[in-house]
Amino acid sequence: MLFGRRNLCLIEVERESMRVAGRFNAQVMDHLRQFIQPGITTGEIDQLVLEYTRDHGHTPACLGYQGFPKSCCTSINEVICHGIPGNAVLEDGDIVNLDVTTVVDGWLGDQSETFLIGNVSEQARRLVQCAFDSLYLAIDAIGPGDPIVNIGRAISRKAHVLGYEVVREYVGHGIGKRFHQEPSIPHFPNQQSRFQKIDPGVCFTIEPMINEGVRDTVLDRDDGWTVRTRDGKLSAQFEHTILMTDEGPEILTLTETGPQCGHQF
Ligand code: MF3
Ligand code: CO
Ligand code: CO
């Protein structure tokens, strides 16, 4: 117990609640998919998230979270994460990450996808592919009782081979009845993750943010949320909520109509 803290292990009924929350969250993403096209504004996407979630009797976790003003995050091109939906119009050639988190009977599901809008450059497509592949490589690299560092190693290896960088300031996280809890899931190897293990019953996210250029981030001082790449180059991200079981990782936020493992963008 060198690094003392134990992660929250869920019992079976709680695991089932997380499965239900993850499944609904994925359903929101599947609902949005048809609308993500050139011409829609990020504010309109946010409205769709809010309406669909409420119509099903649930709550968007982002709305009001630490003062966040909207129901999801929309991060376009050089925005790494936490973009606030508003008047921005999606344009041909953009890449946009939609990050959706919902509360279902007190339990949370959290996932994100990067969408290609119309015809994007080969450069952008390759970056998105890397972010997607690195998420699945990380899921493949972690089993019950394994050290968290397996995740960061798998993601960093993939990114670096292709000449990309991995964001360090924002990481995956434990999730359950709270949005962000232990353990911290860095997408790069660090000391703590070498010692901390993921036991069966732990729920967490993996959400690598991969940058085309430097890994450094800049927080927008005006809105206090939007995080951009320091050099203004592109960033892409995918996220799943995962439950570790005795058999291995179970992805709770798999979509039905979205890109499946192995998908080529
Ligand atoms: N969904 C993000 C995550 O993956 C967190 C967004 S917090 C918000 O952890 F307040 F910006 F919505
Ligand atoms: Co998220
Ligand atoms: Co998350």
C-alpha cells in the first residue's frame, strides 16, 4: 500500500446501474450523429443534447458543473477540450469533438467522439484516426489488477510513432456517482500510474487528447473553460467509460451507429 488510496470498487447492482447510465449516454451520441453536419451551430447541438436527455427523464452532467454553462462540450479544431457550445458554425473541413455526460438515476456515463465535418484534410483525418486507435489500444492494454501505466504507455507509443504529442494537463478519471473521482488516468506514463492498479469493480474513463504539434495547452482567460493547443495546431480526442471486470475491461458507452473498434476514418 505504498500509494495508499484504494479506488472505489462497485458491487454488482452498482455495476448494473453504471451499465444503464453508459448505455443511455451512448444513445444520446447516436441520436446526435445525424445532425452533425456543416451549417449546424454548436449551440444547436447543445440544445439537442439537453432536449433528448430531459425527454428521457435524465440530466446532463455538464450543465452547471463547476459553473459550466451548457449541457455538453464542443471542441473544434485547435480546441483540445471543454469548448462551450455557442454561435460557432461547423464548417466543411472542421474536426469537432462532442463530449457528452449524463446522469441516470444518480450514476454517470461519459464519452466523446471526434467528428469529421464534410471533407477534411488528410492531415486531420490521420490525427483523428490516431486518437481513436490509441483509445482502443489502451483498452486492450489493461486487465484486472494491471497498473494504470499500461494505458499511458499504449497511448503514448501510438502517438509518438506517428509524430504526435499527448496532452498531460487533462486526464481520464474514475467515475460513478461523481463526475471526477479517483483514480486519475493519465494518457502518458508517470510515477503514480506505475504503482496504482485497476481492480475489478472500478469504473473509469480513458480519453486521450492527441495533438498534431506541441502538447502544451492554453486555457482561455475570458471564458475560463476552453482549452486550446499552444501552437494553434489540431487536437483530437475520443472517450469511453469503462468498467473493469474479472474478465477484463467492459466498455459501457459503446454506440450502435458510431465507429466501432478498428474503424477507418
Ligand atoms: N466530459 C469531460 C470529461 O471527460 C468533462 C467536462 S466538464 C465540463 O471529463 F464542465 F466542462 F462540462
Ligand atoms: Co467527457
Ligand atoms: Co471524462
